[in-house]
Amino acid sequence: MYKKFFLLLVAIIFFMSMNTANAARTKILFIPHDDRPVSCLQTAEIVKETGAEIVMPPIELLGLKGSNEHPDQLWKWFEENAKSARAAVIASDSLLYGGLIPSRKHEFSQEKISAFVENFKNIREKNPEMKLYVFASLMRTPMQGTKGDIEKPEYYAEYGANIHQYTALIDKQEISRLTKDEKNYLDYLKNSIPQNFLNDWMQRRAKNFSATKKMVDFTSAGIIDYLIVGRDDNAPLCQTHKENRQLLEYAAKKNLPKEKFQSLAGIDEFNLLLLTRAINEINGKIPAVNVQFNKGKGGKTVPAFSDEPIATSIEDEIIIAGGTMVKNPKDADFILLVNTDINGETFWTHNAPPSDKIFVPNLKPADSTNNFVNLVEKNLKSGYKIGIADINYCNGSDNALMKILHDKNLLFQFQSYAGWNTATNSSGFALSTGILASYMNGDSKNKLLVRRYLDDWAYQANIRSIVGHDLYYMPRGAVAYYQFDGERNYVEGRETELLQEWAEKNLPPYKYLRGLKVLNPWNRMFEVQIEFGADE
């Protein structure tokens, strides 16, 4: 009898130790592509609300300052923490160049970058059971440059538009034929861009493309479990589009399925999409997602900063998040509703440079806006769990839509909402948060909705333009909008004042809204960090 009891005790202790070991390997490592609030802290916040353990490197290793030293430090941090991790979501731009922005301006040699890429193999050999999800980016080709913009080389402010148009014609030349006028314009553009600037632009891209191909090789070999390559700030014809064609041809030879490799429009949303996949795989879930578009162009809309229909992007995002797409809403765990313009247009109102015109939000709903509200109410009435991707505007909510949803008391009946930055940023965020809401309680879900309403609706769609108008009349004028130099205290104070007023008027009196504070950590107005009050 004592022998049986002893054996039973040993078995229980062994079982408990195994569970403890497994629990120690449920943490997820997360290295984002920079320290912008929405890419970094807000993404981590969403994952934490699910109860998952997410571990990030020190925030100072993710910023622009000292980015040349960051790759070595981040690899060291990654290697030390991978030992106890169940999964890792990694931005290769941080590990190769020091971040997304530095990837566009770095001076690393091809040899140095290649050595960094090889580190993925070392990590895999030492941690064979850890899931490794990586996202990279093909370098962007903005349509133009802006003086003071920290995201591009300085010469892009003067020659950016010509570089974009030049690469667009080169891209078109490889796909079809150029007219005589287009050939003449191509020659003009080539001669108009100083050769040293064009060489700098192209050589840096060549390094990036070589590194990306190597990561495709690693994915084919099983070193990387899932690789996403993003096309940020893209267009149907440009250098980014051309490189993507070449990358897809290369990847096709590897016979990689979409469950292993994807290249798609976007970048900032990949953090959360891959983290969502990690959580779903850890929990053994494959959520079913139904997608519904507003009337008109709907899913065929090719939004600004993209080179493909939004329906295609969302279908790929569902795969990345570890879900499956279903046609019948009755079969869905979550429904994503997408607010698009009836003609497939993307409105730039919120991204307009500061001017002497006083900003007045457009609160007059279009016919398609009312149709979308009906779509929302229809799905809610059916008892479905829904989220909204608000992509009518670049970088900000549709004010007319949000006013109606507010007046009808619908704002907190959703699982998720997003209307920030590009269309794919918003769709990826709304999709991921909506899926992850199934792991949250109601308070957590509502808190995340508050975060998006403050950022996407209050700030991006309204306050940013109001304060930008103030800056227009200051000594440095519109330049300060893109890079502060002494204006920061005024800007943050004014933004905080306006946001507190807005929250009191439009949101429930949650305790954490007391003492709201607004910061601009990147020293410009494009993104914002909103800190909840002390009673959070």
C-alpha cells in the first residue's frame, strides 16, 4: 500500500513539474519595428488584456536615438529571453537596421546585414520548440517628400516626387509598354535626379531585398515558422511594387503556402496580427471570420497607400491571424464590417497640411454612411459579435459615421474598432482586436475601444487638425507640424486640454479618463501617446 502511495505521489509531482515547465514556456517575446505608441505600447496593451504574458525589450532599444547600436543589443536580448519563450513575434527591421525608420536611412554594409540575418539560424538551433514569427518590409516609395520629415533621407524632400515617378515608369516598362511621351518623361526624370541620391536610394533597397530573400530561404527551410513581408506606403506602380513582383517570383519557386509566407500591403498592423496568431495557436483555436463591406465599390476598393483591393488584404490578414474566412455570418465567431466610400475613394481630409483654414469636421452623412449604420444595426440585432474597420479616410475616423454611432448608443456594443493611418492598418487592428476580444472580459474590451476612440476619432480626425491650424500661425509655421523645435510644450498642453473636453462630452465617465494626458513622443503631430489617468 505504501509503495502504491509513493508511486502515486511521484506521478503527481512529475505531472506538476511538467505543467510548471510548460507554463514557463507560454510567454511571447515581442520585438516591434519601432516605439511608436500604436506599434508598440498599444499593441502590447491589447495582448495583455487577454491574460497572455508578453515580454518586450527595453523601450530605449526601439527608438530612433542610437539606432545604429540597437541591432547588436536586440539580438543579445532576443537570445537571452528565447530560452523560456513559447513564441516570438519579431520585426526584422529592428534586428537588421535598428527599426523601420532607420531601415530607410541606415549605412550598414551588405556583409553586416547578412551576418544579422544569419542570427535567425542560431536562435532556431538553440530553441527548436519556440515558434518564430517574423515580419519584414520592402522599402517604401512615397509619392513625394516633405521638408523636416524624419522618415526619409533629406534629399527626398526635393527629389522624392521625381524618384517615385521615375520608378513607376520603370515598373510599368517591365509590365507593359511605355508611350513615346512616357519614354521622354522617363529620360527627363532620370536626368533630373542627382546620380548620388538615386544611387543611395537604390543601393539601400538592394541590401534590403537581398536580406528579405534570405529570410524567404529560412522560411522554406523551417528556420522561420511564418514570414510576412509588408509593402508600406505603396502604389500600383513604383519601386516597391516592382520589388514585390520579383519577391513573389522568388518565393513561388519555394512552393511556400500562405500559412508559411505572405507578402501584402501594410506594415504597422503586422505586430498585432502575428501576436493574434501566436495566442490562437497556443490556445488551439482557429476563429471563423465573416467580412462585410459597405455598399458601392466595397471590397474592390484599392485604398490609398496600397496596390491591391482591400478585400484581398483582409483575406490575407485573416490567414495571418490564424483564422479562417466564412461566407455565412451564422458560421462566424466574429464579423468584420468595413466602412468604405461608395466610389472606392480614400479621403485625405485629416492628412491635409496645416493651413489658415479653421478645421470643421464633416458631420453630414453620405447615403453610404447611413447604409453602413444599417449594416451595423442589422448584425447587432442578429446577435453577432462585430468589429468596425473605418477606412473611409486616411488616418482618422469618419466623423459623420462616429456621430451617428454615438447618438444611437452603439459605441460599446462592438468587439473592436479602428480608423487610424492606412486602410490595412485599420483593418488589421480591428480584425485582430475583435478576435482577441473572445479572451477578454467586458471591461477590458471597452477600455480598448476607448483607446481607439480617443486616438482615431478624437485626435486623428479632429484635434490634430485643430492644433495644426494653431501651428500655422507660429514662427516656424507648417514645418513644426512634422518636427517640433520648441513647440512641443504648447502642442501637448493644447492637445491634452482638447482631448479632456472631448472625452467628457463623448465618452462614459470611466475613472481612468480623469486626468487624461497627451504626449507626442516622436516630436511631431502624426502620432500620439494618450496616457490614462491615475485612477486607471
